Amino acid sequence: MTRTCRWPRILLAAFLLLALLPVATAQAQGKTYNLAMIADFSGPYADVMKPMVAARNAVVDWWNAEVGAKLGIKLGYKAYDTRYDAAQVASLWPGIKSELNPVMVLGLGGPDVAALQQRLPDDKIPMLMSTGGYGFAWRPGSWVFNPRPTYTHELAGAVEWYHGKIGKKGKLKIAAVSSEASPAYVDIHRGLQAYAAASDKAEIVEVIIAEVQPTDLTPQIRRAVNAGAEVFLVPTNTAAVVATKRALQAIGKKIPVVTSSHNGLLFSGKAAGGLAQMEGDFEVYAMALATESGPAFEFYKKLKDKYGFKADWNVLAVQGIEQGLFGVRALENAIKKMGGDKVTGQAVRDAVIGMPITSESTFGYLPDLTFSEEAPMPTSGTVNIGTVEGGKFKAAALGVPYPQIKKW
């Protein structure tokens, strides 16, 4: 009699368990949000794009597995080739929105900002960058955010550090190699001109306007050297760095060249015939250096060992990883603020503005980040400077303050 009475109870328990399974499954599946990525696989940055895109992908894969899974949230992503061209960005953008309905975009550079900064407020989709910022985007109410100050700030930090390093008396004479092929390039050299005009440490002897991928700059570089140039700033691309180095070699001058991250020493050296070609030159940016120690390197190893990241440890890996971390930490803050099922592009932007992202949460790839409605990028802080010494990449200086610069 007792055994017979157990069966209804067991059946009831089984029925209740089955009734709960659809709820548990729905919670496990969770919510999916999409992330659009801008890339350049066929334009001036095609030679450096693969490791950067792979880094962004690996960060999202890590986040989905180790963070998103605990929150019941997955982040989908897709990269779009815009050839580093503003017209192409503008042309593809409606299709990107329609296909992904993204809650944010990971941008690439100046063409994205130029093409979309007026559209994003209406679309309610923020764009998060990996690069230095631009003067033309330094405006209130922006939907484009850079985790680094403007390129002008970064380069000015290197100029003032080098001024002190060599014990310069008076103004350091600098030349810049730029181009009019991109609004970003124009903005950088205009910013440098504005900085130098107000500085007691720097004087620009010439801004050399070149093609976007120049081959021979010997006449222009000779002219700048004859004008007294003591350092060359080349913030455009690897082709411009190589052309500058070749011209200096042709006229028999050893004058330091300063690059940014996207055209840094390793990749410019590779294009020039080897890292030793960049001996004594510098790269500068407000993010981690690719040195083999510390939390940044340990996180890179995790991505490589567990999440299929195959790129070498270099500045482009750093730049891709820091952008990915910027994006997923912003999403986390939006989730904390709104709840996992209510995240929108507006919520992500509100989180970027209203909630700091700590350096610790980005494993040291970026400094502590806070944004305001007035400045969509940091305007005070420090940069790190790398160099090549004895044919090897190393840190030249860490935590170098960059100067305050007025908007140009």
C-alpha cells in the first residue's frame, strides 16, 4: 500500500521538474546583443588589420565564455571592410544597422568618425574607438568615444619627453609627415601646428604633405633636415614611415622618427626590412606597451592559449585587445545599470558617460577611463613610449605626462 502511494508523488515531482525545464533553458540561452566592427582589409591599413581584428574577436569570445555566460548574455559580432574610406563607411552603414541592429560599434579611425558622428545620435548607437582622438570630434554630446587622448596630445607628450631627454635648450625643431587623403591626417597635423604655436618647447619647421602611401620623400625630407628638423613625427601609416626612413638613409642622416600605434615600430620595421631598421626611433600612445610582463601580457596569453588568438604579442594586438575590453566593459556597465534584458545603444552610451572603467578591469591595457558630455576622450594623463635598442623592442619611458592643449 505504501509503495503504491509513492507513485503519484513521484509522477507529480517529475511533472513539476519538466514544467520548470523550459524556464531554465530560456535563462541558459539568455539574451544576445550584437556588436558591429569596422575594419580595413583592402585599404591603407590592410597590412596591419588581421591581428587587430583577431584581437577584438578573441576578447569577445573570452567575454562570452567567462563573463557573459554568467549573466545569461551573449555578444554577437561581425566585421565590415570599409577600406578606411568615409564614403564607403557611409554607404555600408544602413546595411550594417539593418543586419545587426548593434548596441555599439567598434570603429577603426578618422573616416568612421567623419562619416558617422552626425548620424549616431539619431541612430542611438555609440561608437567606441581604439585610437587617439581627433580635434574635429572634440565636441559636446558626442556618440564617438576614444579611450586615448588625441593623437596631437600623444605626439606632444613624446616631443616634450624627447626635449628633456636630449637636454634641449630652446625649442625642439620638429617636422611632420602627413597627408590630405584622410580627415584624420589633416586633423593631426593641424593639431600639431596649434600645439607648437602655443608651446615653448616645440617649433614646426615643416608639415610635409604626401600621398597616402608615398614611395619617395627624399626631396621633402632633405628640405626639412636643411631647415633644422631634429625629430620627424609620422602618425599616418607604415608606408609613410618607410618612405621617411629611406629618405633619411639616402641623405645620410640619423634623426629619430616617432610613430603612433597603428604604424608602430614592429610593423614599420617589417615593411622596411627588419626591426633593426627602426633602431633609435620611437612609438607613442596612451595604452600598454607590448612588453612581456604584467597583467596585460598575462591576459594576452590567456586569449592565445584558450580562445584561439593566433597573433603575436605586439602593438596591434594591444590595440585590438584594449578596444575589445573597452567595449565589453562598457556593455557590462550598461547591464549593471539597466538589467540584462534592457540594454540599448542609448544605455551603453549612458554607461560610458556615467560609469568609470578602471585600468584594473582592462588588465592594464588602458588607464582609468572617465568621460563627460564635454570631452569624448581623455584630455589629461600620460603616454607610454617604446623604442628599438640593440635590434629589440623595449620601453623607453612609461607614464610620461602629455601637455594640456586647447581645442583647434
